[in-house]
Amino acid sequence: MVLKKNVERQIGVALWRQIADRIRLSISNGDYDQTGMVPPEIKLAGQFGVNRHTVRSALAALAEEGLVEAIQGRGTMVRRKERLSFPISRRTRLSQGLSNQVRDIRSRLLAHEELPATAESATALGLNLGEKLIRMDTTSSADGRPVSYSTSYFPAARFPDMARHFEELGSITKSFAAQGLADYVRVSTEIVARHADANELATLKLSAGAIVLETIAVNADPDGVPVQYSRSRFAADRVTLKMET
Amino acid sequence: MVLKKNVERQIGVALWRQIADRIRLSISNGDYDQTGMVPPEIKLAGQFGVNRHTVRSALAALAEEGLVEAIQGRGTMVRRKERLSFPISRRTRLSQGLSNQVRDIRSRLLAHEELPATAESATALGLNLGEKLIRMDTTSSADGRPVSYSTSYFPAARFPDMARHFEELGSITKSFAAQGLADYVRVSTEIVARHADANELATLKLSAGAIVLETIAVNADPDGVPVQYSRSRFAADRVTLKMET
DNA sequence: AAAGATTTGTCCGTATGTATG
DNA sequence: ACATACATACGGACAAATCTT
């Protein structure tokens, strides 16, 4: 039988990073739950068909993330294995969906501005080109770990005080409520994945070079009128998106 | 104002690949639709804060993918910008969902075997540990381009001839029908993103080092009894997953 | 308690890939 | 195409800590 190496050379992604990705996945899959230890470096090296030093680089990156801890003579322990599961459904609410997974969920307003609608945001929100929008950049942390980084657009005519309310309430749902919108539903969600850019690395406090899951979503009021268009980036190695159908 | 470089060094992902990722995203966002041309190398180099050679490596990779074409003295043209949109809903069907986006969708059986249920597959399918399962590795191509690579598990007791039917019919839906299951629904879908492994690179014919979107899904019959547990990998730069709620 | 096996940590050198100018 | 600097990956040798017999 041929050895499956599962990693590739000379492709613009360093071997140690590919290997770190795969070990991270194994951890979150519970592959090492029996012993709570990652296999020895030599064994992993054989498994992936690389030098032990390369595996060490991968493990160093995971240790940096706080995911594992190496002890000389003993081995490398798994320290955490949680992945936040983000529910996506017709009634997607950030804080509600996570409330049973984490103690503390906190959202912060990074920036906001008023601007005219572009082609993209206008069609998403069913507005005319150039109508006033409010843009808000927000980030959410679960138990202190940043998990999402969102850019949202709201029709300024209908929700003029979005930013002020959000700053005070720390929640989109509550900010809508404060402006007379009691309920809203998710009408569409698109999902793409790509490498994080420098901005996302910084705000999500990602181990550099990481992957982000991006959701492009539209929320509407009960009558179907769009009220929010948002692009949210999640740290791909810290979350799974869970669709409820 | 500080220049946003949007790329980072020394992170295990080569600059040229990060830049290729970002240009690919810009293309699929339609940023270059006006002219149909990618900005000149020098301009891109300035934009990302790197040397022109580095941008050239990125463009070479995109040209290799067939996404752009450089012409001496003229510039670099965008050749394709499509991204397949994969619908995910309660009634997710691969071929139906794509039928209005591509002419020809084709599925192939790569391998199959009978094996006892592991902890993971048993819980997903509501079976006891060790009960017989059928595993099938399949891949689907849209107009000749591979888009998905799936590993599915079926209870062998109920669907003993899954592989034979699939080989003939090229469709899970039809194979179920041939064994007396007229309808089924998607009950859960989890989504993660990570770097592709060598196996996925080969079967999806990915430009190496690419990212895959993985969906972990369970389908059930109308009575809610699980009939299929599957892990599907999509080329992240060729698809968006679209949730319908 | 001692010896040997296992496992991580450190140091050397060399070849190739990546990025700049 | 050339030159330069640094990152990546490999290989080997040995030290240090821990576990097993």
C-alpha cells in the first residue's frame, strides 16, 4: 500500500502550515481524545512524509495558538479542542446561538460612517444607487477570543441611529428593537472561504496566514423588506457554521 | 494615511499566494468588470506593497488556473469570473441546484467499500457501533471542471446496492429511489474551511495549496431516520455555498 | 534504584524556495 | 538575467526530561 502523505510541496503554502492545519482538524475531530496527546513528532513526521523538524514547526504554531502544549520527555498535550458552532438559520441571532457554548459574548463597534449605496449594497438592500447607508464595522468575542468581524450596511433613512444604539447596547437585534423593529429574519446567506488579509489577521487576532470563512447575508423585516446587508468573517479554525434546516 | 498592504510575511503562506487569493476574490467580486483587465503589475505591486516580481508569480498562478491571461504590451485579461453557487437547503440536491448554472453536471464513483460504523459515523446515522456501512467516494464535475469530492456513508442493511446503483445512475437521489426511498431531506449541515490535502488537490484538480470548503451533512428519510452521512469538499475558489432559508 | 527506551529541545550544516532590487 | 537576503525543509547528532522495565 502506498503511503498517503496528504501534504504537497512548492505550492506557496509552507509544509509546516499545511501540517498544522491537518493536526488542528484532527484535534477538533477528537482523534486524540483517548490519550489527550498528539502522536510523537517522529510518528507524525512519518505519517506526513516529512522531516521531524517540519512537524516541530507545525506544533510550534499550534502551541503559539494555545491549542497544544509540548513537555520535554513526555509528549505534546492537547489543551483545547473546542470549535464554536455558529448556527445559521432563518432566525440567526449571534448571541442567542452561542449562549450555550460560551459564558460571555461581547460585541464592539470598531468604526461607522454614512455613505451612498454602491451597486453591490444597493441591490442587496433593494435601494437605489446613491441612497444613504450606514456602514458599521463590528467585532464579537466569545470568552475573550475574537470570533467574528463584520461589516454591515443599514438603510440610513429607516435606521438613522444604528451606530449610537449599537455602541450602547452591543447588539444588532437590540439596536433594531430600539428603533422600532421588533423582529427580522435571515433571507439569504452566501459562504466563501479564503486566506485572511492583514486587517482581518489583526482584528481577529489570528495566527497569521489563517483562513477566514466569510458569510454574505441579508436580513429583512417580517414584510420582507431588507434591513441589513452584512459581510462577516469568522476565523475558520475556530468555528464551524451550522445550518439548521 | 497609512498604506494597507493586506498581505503578511513569514507566516507559512507565500506572498504570491496571498496576493493570488486576493486578486481571485476581486475578480469574482467583479471589481475589474469595467475594463475586463487586471490592473498593471506595477500598480498591483504598489497596492499590496510588494515587488513586481511577486505580483508576477501571483498572476502566473492565476494564469495557470485559466482565470486570467497576460498579453505582452497590453495587460492581463480576466478570462473567467464565474463561481458556482451551491444551494444548501432542506431539499438539497446536487444536480438540481446547479442545473441553471451549468450545461453538464456529471458524478463519478471513485471507490466504495463495506465497513463497520465508527463512533463518528454511528452517532451521525443513529446506528450502533460496528453496524455495517457502505462508504462511497464520489466526485462531481460541472462542464468538465471538478467541483466537489464527497465521502458518504449509508446503512448497508437498508441500502445494500448503493454503489452498484450509483455507478449506473450517477446520482444519489436516483440510487435512493431505485432502492425504494422516494424522498429525503437535509437535516443538518456543518461547514468548515481548511487547506486542501494532497488527495483533495489531485481529485479536485486544484491549483495546489488551495482552500477547501467542507460540508458535513446528514440526510434523513421523511420519517426522520438518517439515511446518509457525508463529508463533501468543494474547491473554495470555485464555489460559494448559498443557504436558502 | 538503575538502565534503557521514548520523546522533546537544541545545534550544526546544506539545498531550495521566496522576495527584493 | 543577475545578485542578495531570508524562509523553508531536510538530515544528522546529541542533550534533557520523562517513562518503562
